[in-house]
Amino acid sequence: MKSSQKKPGTSLPGSKWVLVWSSVLGVAILAFVWNLFTIFRDASADAGYQKVVSNLRVASQRVDASAREAVSGKAEAFGVLGKSRQDVGSGLGILANGGEGLPSPRELLGEPLTDLGTVWSEVDGAIGTIIERQTAIRLMADSSASLAEAIPRSEEHTSELQSQFRISYAVFCLK
């Protein structure tokens, strides 16, 4: 048998490289598919986090506005303040622990999330105080409104009294 003839069952010299390159191509395709999956998954999570943060922003603005109104004595503001308090608390809970199909970003936002939690604890305590003292706050607002109405009348009476004292003094001096 001549050496130039191929034996049955042996491969071509280039077939080894075809197998290697096919394997490399297969791994590259798998890596590409995995990257696409990860990108789409993370984009979905990013959109979810943006929604949660947007809702937190709106709820915190409602907390600010309703707290100001509640402190000024508006009765309906206390209910809005309580609801806004719950909304901020649940939004921070989702950010801290995950939820609504979102994983927790705690490993990415550890320190800022902790700082936000600390600030919220203080604000939440202040909101609790406002809601607990609703009756006293409303009484003070009503009293303040009554006092604000009475002051101009008192000033008018005081002005009239001063005029009468001047007239009386002038009459006394003329006698």
C-alpha cells in the first residue's frame, strides 16, 4: 500500500482545525446569546427601578405638600399625608429588598440606600408625630385663625380709644 493513500477511518489533516474552530464558534454564539439575555433582563430591571424611583419622587413631593397643609390645620391633608407615608415606605422597601419582579440593588446601592433609609426614618417619625397630634394641630390652626381675625378688630378699637383719650386730654387741658 502506498503511503499517499488514505487509510479508512483516518481524518483529513484540516478536519482537526475545523472541529476546533467549530467549537470556538459554538462557544462564541452561546456567549453572544447569554449577553443578549443579560442585557434585556437588566434593561427590564432598570425600567422597573426607574418606575419605583419615579413613584418615590412623587410620593415624597406629596409628603412635603401634605405635611405643610396638615401643619396649617387642613383636615384632609392628614389622610393624604398618611397615604403618602405608606407609598414612600413601600417604595423604599422595594428598593431595599427587591419586589415587583425586581432583584434588590442593595449590592450596587448599599451606602446611598442606607443613607436614604436613615433620612426616611427621621421623616417618618416626624410624620407620625404630625398624625398623632392631629387634634392639637387643628385646634391650634383654628385658634390661630380666630386670633388673626381678632387682631385687626382690636387694632381698630385701640385706635378709637387713643382718639378718645386725645379728645379727653384736649378737653381737660382747655378747662
